[in-house]
Amino acid sequence: MMLKYEIDMNVKHILAAFFCLAFAGGVMAQTGRDLQDDELHGSVKRVDAVMYEARYDLNDNLETGDQLEHLVTEYKQDGQRRSQTYLSVAEDIIFRTRYKHDGFGLTTLEHVIDNQEHVIGRTYYVYDAEHTLTEVYVEDAERQVESRMVLKHNVEGQVSERSFNDHVNEIFKREVYVYNPDGSINKAVVYDRSKQKVQEKRWEYDEQGYPTSYTLYDYTEEEVEMFVTLYKREYDSHGNWVRCTEYDMLGDRMIPTYTTIRTIEYF
């Protein structure tokens, strides 16, 4: 779930938006346990998420603009994902993802299917003897491996490092994680193919455990650049967010960028 699929250029762009729409700033440690990875609480049956442009009107009141993305995720009663469907603004199916699980309830395979019911990509999840996720790899429509993500864990079982490997299994990016005492991710340090530090990401959280801010430090230029994103959320009675607006900081001014509205149905 945390991967952005790498299939063809169109699907890559769609899935990048798909990822943002589903989580709106969430920081997930990938486990293969669907509701946990999706950061949902309660017996969730269906999540209908729509992302809109966010902007200020002439009186500086927040309003939503054009619809950008639409994602519907359906769950089984045991918490496993049944499917995710990515819809166009006209409600046409662009593609959907179907899931397979093992006897322990862990995700083992995702099929990405286009609107003609053709499989255009597969994602496989690999676990060790302790049922800890250790590797995720992506195949294209021709069953060729396009990318891999390899996970390492600390003694607490948290993901301590993720390496992103290309089609010949060479590392092109590596992320190393540092945690807060409560188990949330404090920061991630990103290294490139040459093992140079290129980025650092930091998060702050609200009482429900969702990020309120995300700060990106970019070390690829001579002077370090800093980008700050803020999140404002509204919650339902189960503690799941149902509205999230993202803001980019421009100096001391908050500039709204996206609002995602989720309608959540429970069993």
C-alpha cells in the first residue's frame, strides 16, 4: 500500500495521486495488515475518498475547487482489503486493485486491473518466518520485475530502513527511520544511489496519531531548501479522519492546496 506502482508513465502518475488521496499525509509503517497500514479504526466496510483543489475565496474563506481524484476502498469484515477502485471525475473506472491474503490475514498479492479487466501490474509481498514484511516487488503487465522495496526492522519490530531497488535489483534510494517514544515516525533520512544524503523528512502529530505537519529538507542544491506542509483534519466518532486540508507554508502564510473528503461506512 505504501508503494507507488511503477508500470507505465500514465499509471505511475495515476498511482502517485492514488497514494496521496488514500492517506493525505499519513505516515505508515508497512506491515501487510490492511486496516493497520491504512490507519483506520473500527470495523470499516467502505471508504469513499474524493480529493479537491483547495483555495481561498476573495474574503480569505477556505473553499473547495475542482475535483481531482476519486478512490473507493472496500474491506471484508475481517479487515482485509477487498478492492480499491480509482475513478475519473465522470465516475468511470480507470483501474482497480484486487487483493489476495494468506491464512494469517496478510496481503500477499495485488492485481492492478484496467477498465477492460486486463492485468496491468502485480505487487507481491514477502514475509519472514515471524510474519514480518521483508520485501515488496512490482511486476509489469509482461511479468517483468520493475522495482523492489526491501525492509529492515529494529528490535522493536519497527521498519528501520527501506531500500528501493531498480529492475536489476540495484539500490537507487534508501530511507532510514527514527522513531518517537510512542512509536510514531520522527524523521526519515533519504540517501541516493551514491549513498549521499539528499533529503530529510520530519513529522509532527495530533492526539489521534495523524500528522499535523510534514517538513522536507532538500540537500540536493548548494543551499538546503525547506518545504513545510500542514494538515488540518476533522474526525468521526471512530477516530477516523473524514476531512483533511493540506496547506503549503509560504513564509508565514498558509496556502491551501488540497482538501480530501472521506465518507466511511462501517459494518
